[in-house]
Amino acid sequence: MADVTFTVDGKQITAPKGTLLIEACRKAGIEIPAFCYYPGLSLQGACRMCVVRIEKIGKLQTACTTPVADGMVVTTESPEIGQARKATIELLLGNHPLDCPVCDAGGECELQDMTFKYGAHQSQFVEIKNHREEQQWSPVVYFDRPRCILCYRCVRVCGEGMDVWALGIQNRGSSAVIAPNKQDHLECEECGMCIDICPVGALTSGPYRYKTRPWEMNHVSTVCTHCGDGCKTTLGVRRADDGMEIVRGDNRDKSGFNNDFLCVKGRYSFDFANREDRINQPLLKQPDGQFKPVSWNEALDFAGKKLREIRDSQGGKSIGVIGSTHITNEEAYLLQKFARTILGTNNIDHHRTADYPTFLAALKAKNQKEASIRDFADAKAILVLGNDPTEQHPLLAWQIRNNVRNNQARLYAANHQDIKLRRQATSFLKIQQENYGALVAYLAGNDKALEGNAAAAGFRDALRKEESVVIAFGSEYRGKDIEALVAFGAGFQNVKFACLGDYANSRGASDMGLLPDLLPGYVQVGNAAQFGEYGDAVPTEPGLDMVQM
């Protein structure tokens, strides 16, 4: 859309026509408070905190529902606006419990911040507060009804963002209350998005509640290791009797390409770190068959001695090395180098599902055709073949749902299961698991590949109308099927591809050479001379893969 120019607090701002005033101001560094508004969700206009004065309009207007217009003159802070916001806070506090010292949101509460800012230290409302017992809706979600300010963020993120619709609204008017659609419990994915999006302490997290305060924790940024999406997450870490303890996982600062999104694994799967039965030092098997804890030096000396004996007596080919998809690129590189140059074996592999070597070879002559997770957020058309993103790549599913809802993107999905994303699909094709390769041939024009399949014909006809498409495919595609898929995609005016690996660093393990026949960078083992640091130490014959080992 064409840009429009308008004035906010004496500052001239330019933004695309149709942009909401609250978003245009935030991008220009002018913060307008709001409780019910949240980027990417539908507009609610419920809290009235974002009121502003717009020249030539008689009443204060809500910035979250007002699109910018050319020549608009806006005031976001004035005594009139401050009094209006203060009155709104007084109304919200009329039945709000004054339990900030024990509330989990204390120090992170948007209502608390606005109360301090606008000075709502007195109230016109003197009625006795309604008290309700705290409710446990699920193993991780607790609800404190008197704290709720009815912003409806939780209802919208659960329905619109996660496509779960586990929360709703009972009653109307002053009797309205947020409630699970299963009466007394949540039937959902336990993702915890409703907790993090709550502006107050109405929804709290089971693993975190009443444990500590935000300012007592160190907030450590890291990368989630539970799938291949690589979401950024922030761990709340505090000092405990036996060292450091992780008490919370979230991404409230919205940094990272996943913004504020985390799935149930990314948000809650950290408790293993402090488990009493976790092995945190090497165990060495004794002659009596029992395992004894030893130091790292002792364990490494023992392993090195045994490996040296086997290599010298039986040769390197008698040794197999299995790497991991949960180690860093640097560790994967050093592991394969150790195996090849010290142990003298190419018997090295890792647990792999995606066929990255074939995929990258097929794309070798096609620069900038690999899709990133961001490409799925604004692509006009998306083709998903195989895989179940909701389970295997939750962030990818989140991006696709948001793109379909906010930008009217068109999703085409083919799968042997009724995956959840079929609800967002413009066209969904259910096929037999053995027909993924035939489907690509059919889409490319081979009518005999899926002859007589009327649903496939409609799917292909709809897809052919697209000019640009982002194609994501799962581990159902390997070898020649991937080559055929890339060749098919070349027929679109603009195309990008995403090969979906199942594990945290599947791509890194492959790139770094945890493969029996390929060195780092997908160089054939017979061409090791290209790596000066390897010299003649690397065997020239491919080794055994994991199954063969």
C-alpha cells in the first residue's frame, strides 16, 4: 500500500496506509499503552487504555482500532488522556486483589506498570471485592479469576494463534469470565502461550508459580534443542542449595526469529537439568559388572587406551563412531576429524532422517533457493509435502497459521495423515505413504503417476495457478524423489525449498561431515586431499552407515 504521512505529538511519521495507529507509533518509538491489543491477533478494543486525541474528532479514539490517515494529527499524552487512562485503571482495580507481593506477575505486570505511571492510588469504587478460589485447569495452567482484567488475549492466542480453541468466555457484561471450553479443565497442547501473553497474573505456570521473583533470576538466552526449528528461548535461572536451578522458560522479550512463540517442549522441557537421577559424571564399569563414578580424566584415559588397542590390533575399520544431532557444529566437526585422522575409520554416522546431501546437490546450481523460517511468515503460497509441522516443527506451523490468517496466504498440503494444518489449507490431499514420489511426478505432468485420482487432479490444478511458492518437505522424500521435487519447483516463477530435519542440529551434523561417505561441506571422502589439514590420514573408501554398523 502507498505510504501516508501524519503527525504524532509534533513528530512527523510515515507508515503504509491501513497500518494501525498503535503499531505505527510503536515503530516510531512512541509507546501507547494497551492491555487487550497484541500484534498478530484480532482486534478486541476492550480495555480503552490506548485512547488518544485525534484532531477534528470530538471524542478520544482507541489507537488499536484506528488506521492511520494522511494528514492525521494525533496527541498520545495530555492531562485529558492521562485522566482517561487513570479512570480505566481505577475501574480495573475495583475488584483486583492487592496481592502484588505474592503474585507471579509482580515486577512483570503491565497493570502494575500503568498504575505506577498514571498514579491510580485512589479509587471511586468501594464495594467489597469478590473473592474466588484459584483454579487448576491443567498440569501447567492455573487461573486466578479476580486478577483477570478480561483483555481476551488468552482466548485469541489459543484459538487464532494455536488453532486449539480451548478457552472461551462465559456469560456477558460484568459477569463475563474466561473459562475452559471443557468446563473445568483445558483440553489443549499445554503450550503455555496463554500464560505468557497474559498482561497480569491471572494465568500462572505450574512449574514456576510462587517459586521466585523475576529480579531474583538470571535471564539466560539460549537455543531450544527439542526440534529442528531452533527457537530462541530465555531460561530463568536462580541459585539453589545444590548449585543453579532452571525455574522458567519463555521468550517474553520477543527476540529471536520465533518472536514470543514457544511450544510445550521449548517452554517446559528443562526439568531434566536438575533431576536427581541425571548422570552428571562418567561411570566406569568394574570387573564385578558394577558402574563406578570416576573423573573425566580417568574416563578419557580409559577410552583412549581401549580405542588405541583396537585400532593398532584390528585396524580402524573395526571401529564405528556414532555422532549426535544435539551437539554443536564445532563438536561434530572435531568428532568426524578424530574418527578419520586418529582412529583411521570412515565408519561414522548420526541418526538422520532428512536427506540433506541429495537436497543440497539438487540445489547446487540454484542460488538463494533455500527457504528460512521467516519465508513462511509472508509467502503468498506454501506447499507442504509430508511431515506434520504441528508435531515436528511447531514454529513452522505457527508461522503458516499466522500467514494464512493475517495475509490470506494459500496453503497446499499433501499427507498420508489428517494433520492439523489441513484446517488452514486451501487444498489438502490425502495420499498413501508410498505415493509421495508419484505425487511429484503427477504434479510435474505425468498423468499416469496417480491416474484416476480426482482429488489429486483438483490439487494440481489449484497449485498450477500459483506463480510463487515456498515448498517444505519431510523425511518422506529422499534421493531421486528430492531431485524430482526440485526440478518440479523450478517451473514456478519464484520458488524456495525447505528440507525438514527432525532433530535439533540435524543440518549441522550433516554439514560437518558426520557421514560415512562425505567430509565437511559434502566433499567425497576420496577427495580428502582438498583438506590440507587431513593429508593422507583419511581412508579413501566410504565407511559403514549407522544401520550397517
